[in-house]
Amino acid sequence: MKNKMIGIAAVLLIALMFAGVSYALWSKTLYIYGTVDTGDVDAKFGDTWCEASMDQEGQIPVPEEKVTFTFECYPDEEDPQILHVVITDLYPSIWIHCYFKIWNTGTVPWIVQSAGLVPNGVFPGDLTFTPVDLVGTQVEPGFFTVADLEIHLTNDALENSVYYFAVEILVVQWNEYVQPQP
């Protein structure tokens, strides 16, 4: 009887060993290794051109004999994220339209979140963007949008004075855009 018990125990141990081996043979661990390469949000100013007019819509050009002022706008040579606007000898009630392209030079679509005057002093006039809906404009990588910065001095401008202004255009990745509140 003792030999029978030892035999049964041995058979049970061998059966458990085979069950353990068969279980181990039927399992498998899988691994996933990944790499994520993020894109970038980048923008720069491109082609520019300017026009002067007697009205805000740019429909009435300034008569040639009245053009005693000079104006130009151009991207900075070292940092194309800066646009220079230089106007000399301008007098009130003239509208200068500075048109410029804003290129998406990154790899992620971006949207214009805001555009406006940076408060840094007194500017006797108006600085506005056309189209007014520049805010909210989405630009895909490799493409551009065109904007018009309208500069208008009012009669509050003093004679023989120099005025400075700064405008900031903020672009954000497309999924971080926050709709402005009315």
C-alpha cells in the first residue's frame, strides 16, 4: 500500500509538472516600443507691399502731387518674425495700407489667436487689421494668409513729431485656439 501511495504521489507530481509546463508553453508576453516625434509651430512674415489712400477702404488714391511722404514695410533680415513699418513725413487723414503675408513655416497647423496694438504709449490714430477676421484664421504648414495693417493718423498728431507703435500677432497650434468672447 505504501508503494501504491508513493506511486500515486509520483504520478500526481508528474501530472502537475506537465500541467505547469503546458501552461507556460501557452502564454506569451508582447511588448510595444514607440517613438513620438513632435512637430513645431512656426510663422514668419513674407512678401509685403504698401499703398496710400484718402479713405479707409483704399478706393481713393492720394493725388501724386500730394504724396510728400514715404512709406515701406519689410520683414527683418535677421528675424523674419519681425515686420518693420517705416513712414516718414506723413500728415493726418491719410490711410497707409501695409499688406503682408504670414507664412506657416512649421509642421503643425496654427490659428491666429490675437492681433493688436501693444500698449507702449500714445499713438494719435488708428491701427486696425483687415480682414477684421484675421483672428481665427487657420493656416496649414507651407501656406500663408494675407493681412492688411491699416495705419491712420488723426488730426491729434502733432507737427514734427515721431510716433512709435508695436503690433503683436499671436499664433497658436490649431487645437489650442480659444474662441474670443464677444
